Amino acid sequence: MIDCFFEPGEVDEIWITFCDPFPRSSKENRRLTSPFFHEKYRKILKPGGLVHLKHDDNDFISFTLESVSKDSACSLEYQNFDIYAGELPIPELSIPTLYESKHLAAGKTIKYLRYKIS
């Protein structure tokens, strides 16, 4: 798993961009923002390390917000449910992924969450 590639506390930030949202509830444990993965991230992130999530799927964003709120070691730093509706909050968001470009062309809105894992 990811903790086999990084030393404890080696990573400053994790970016999750347009991953498979695993929409079926039976696959929740495969979602990259599930409690299972938060435990993995907690091992490799520096104290107070950040997780950035950029996605178009409303249900996945809602799931992530719920996961963050239920984890006492997580704190939501920022949320934006349409990053292109105004000025981008951070320059890195202006770099579109392949899937992001496809979703934008289809008229979908792109959401962004940033949270801290202690």
C-alpha cells in the first residue's frame, strides 16, 4: 500500500484528482477518502499534512465531507463547490487533468476540498 512507498511523516500534501468515486455503497471502503485511507495517509503525512480533493461527483464530495467530519483527527480547511465560478483560490487548481477537461466540456462543475489530517 501507499505506506510501503513513503516513510512515516515524509509527505507534506496529498492530491486526489478525479479518482474513481466507487458509487456503490458496497465499495465505500475503496474510496480514497474513506476512513481506511485516512489511516494510511495519517502514517505518511507530516503532522498537520494536507489532503486536496478535486472532483466533479457530488456524492463523492458529500461522502468525503462526512468522512472528514466524523474523524476527530481531520479538519476541513477549505471547500468550494464550483472552483471556476470565480477566481481560483490557489494557482495549482488551474492545472486541469484529462478527466477534468472532459467534465468541464460536459458542463459539470468542479469541486475542491482541502483538509488537514493530524
